[in-house]
Amino acid sequence: MVTVQIKNLLIAVIIGVMFFALSVAFVTTVQALLIGSIALLVALWSNEALPLGVVSLLPIILFPAFSILHVKETTVNYAHPIIYLFLGGFLLAIAVEKSGLHRWISDKILSFFPNTARGIIFSLVITSGLLSSVLSNTTTTLLLISIALFLSDEIRLKVRFALAIAYGASVGGILTPIGTPPNLILLGIMQDKGMELIPFFQWMLMVAPVVLGMLLVVGFVLSLGVNNLHVQRQDHLEPLNADQKKVLYVLGGLIAVLLVNAPIKPYWSGLGMSEPLILLSAGLILFVPPFHQLEWKEDAKKVPYEIMFLFGAGFSIAKAFSQTGLADEFASYLVSMTTLDPLLLLFAIAVLITFTTEITSNTALISIMLPIIYSVAQQTGINTTLFMMVATVCASYAFMLPIATAPNAIAMSSGVVHIKTMAKYGVIFNIVGICIIVLVAEIFWKALL
């Protein structure tokens, strides 16, 4: 075991050095060091030579050591608000499991769908996708995954269920303008640039074919090879006990507040509360009487802190992209590609955004890239809204690595999904997603924009 770890560690270091050597001729030394560092981190996350949490803390050492970012500029990313959203969600999931409420809810879910593995996978993908269109994909995944993992004791099904929820949330998050942060960033930038905004229901009409196509593909691929596996449920549900009712009240109240808080412009502006505040409050309430379902000394140990560190690493990489000017370098290459046929350029942007999102925050990436794409479009006369829309949707459709999106990271936190498994399925969905988005944009969106 130790020999394998050392071998994988050496392979990761060699990959990092190779990427540095290959890129130093095209970018500055600091930018090349950033590329090499990211390659090292991705390799270590992939081959699991070191624990996930250890690798996720390495930017705190690597970035200052290579003069990429100062220590303070790096560490501040490990206190990002979304990390506290995770903490609140994880506390809720621990309470659901501790009280046994997950078994009651899972049996309720199973009673509405075919009692087959394929039926449950499709139901989880669709449920997650629809919920994430009005709630954030992070919140949706946190609420569903602790329940889904107890639908079966079969490990192969647990993996498929966790990925079904994570991928379904990412797929469905684009269905409405409020479903995921990149959507809101696009509308904000369009407003700042004086562009005509896409109305709420027109947005839904445009992306519906993409969402429907991807939900079917994800459900079909994840359900391959599970025909001989069965999901068991109780014929008669036991009545809820007092502890389960308390947790259920907190969950019900949380969902109600999240729904009321979600803006649906121009009809409803929402409550204006931040989701990290709402989720963390719900998690902490479980320590307070009369609910008092969690004990700090006992239950805080169950929080998967390595996932919180993972997102700190992602935000640090995003900061480094901007600080070192590497994002601008990507933009210059993008400008050089504008001589391509518009369809090929659209495809190139889709590929660039999708696979770059795998190693950095989609919110940070789209904040950097949309103004660049706008500038490129203005210089070349291509359809500005079309290209910005494609980039925004692709930013949410990265399925390979846990650092790519919050749902991916939460699936990893379940303990049943390995990075190799996620990458195997993810590369398929990345490619299919790119093809569907570009095809729908070329055939359907052009007629509406």
C-alpha cells in the first residue's frame, strides 16, 4: 500500500513538472508555476496518493512558496461563505441520519416510484434536477443525498444514487435564471452592458431541451448494468418518533424559507437572505432546545471537513487565475480563435469553459470569462448573447472532478464515490453536454435571440 502511494505521489509530481515545462515557453514563469501546481493537485486528487483533505490544503503551501499568492490571499478563500452553507447542510444530514429519519423518507420516496434500481435512479435525477431549478444546486444535493444513500445497502447502487443526485442538480440548475450563480452573473453582466435581458420564461423555454436531454442521458447511463439489483422497502412504515418529528420540522421549515427566499423576477424579489445564513442557522438550531438533536463533542466529528477544504482550494485556484493574469492569457488565445467558423468557435468556447471549470469554481470562472467573451463578440460581430449563454450553461456542466461543482464535492463527501468513478462517468457527460448545448444553441437559440 505504501509503495503504491509513493509511486502515485511521484507520478503526480512528474505530471506537475511536465505541465510547468510545457507551459513556461508560452506564459510567464509564475503562470507556468500555477499551471504546474494545478496539474499536481488534480493528479493527487485523481490517484488518491494523499488524503483528499491534505491535497486540498496544499495551495496554502504551494501558492506562497511559488509567489503565486500571498499566504493571506490564499487562506482567506478557505472562509468563503459557501463553505458555511456546506457546514449547515452537513449538520442537517447528520441529524437526519442520527434520528433515523432518512429511512422513513426513503421508504416514502420508494412508495411513489417503481421498485427497481433503474426507476429510483431516474426518479432521483429528475427530482434533483427540478428542485435545483428553484433552490441552489448545492442546497438540493445536501438535502437529498443523505436520504438517497439509504435506499439500498448495495454499494454499486449507492454510488449511482449519489451521482444521480449530484449530476441531476447540476443539470437542472440551469433551468431557471435563479437556479445557479453563473446564471445570475450572466444576467448581471448583460444588464451592466446595456444588453436586452432574457425574460424568465423565455430562459426556461430555451434551456428546456438541454435539461431534458441531459436528464435522460444521465439517468440512462447511470442505470446501465443495474437490472439485476433490487431496492428493498418496508411494506408498512413505522410511525415517526419525537426526535424524527423535530428534525422533520426543521427540514420542512428550511425548505419553506428557501422557497420564499428565492427571487422570481419580476414577480417576487425574495426575502434577500443569503442561503449560507439560512443553512447554517438550520444546522445550528439542532444543537438548541427544544430541538437539541446534535451534541458538539459527538456529532461535529462526523462533518466531512475535507470537502470544505476542497472548496477552499477551488476558490484559491480561481483567485490565482485572476491574480496572475492567466485568465487574460486564456482570453488572448480566445481572441486568436475568432477567425474560426462561428460554429467551431462556439464549440471551442464550450470545450474551454467545460473543462476549465473542472479545476476552478464555476462562479469565479464565469465572472472572469463573460466580460472577455462580450469583448470578443463586440470586436468580431458574433452573436453576443448566444455565446455568453453557451459559456454560462457549460460552466455548470462539469462532471469529472469534485472541485468542479458543489454537487460533485458533496457526492464525494458521501464516502461511496471515488474520484476515478466520478471522472469515468463525468467525461462522458462532459462530452455529451457540450454536444447537446452547442447543437441546441445552433438550431434553437439562434431563432430566439
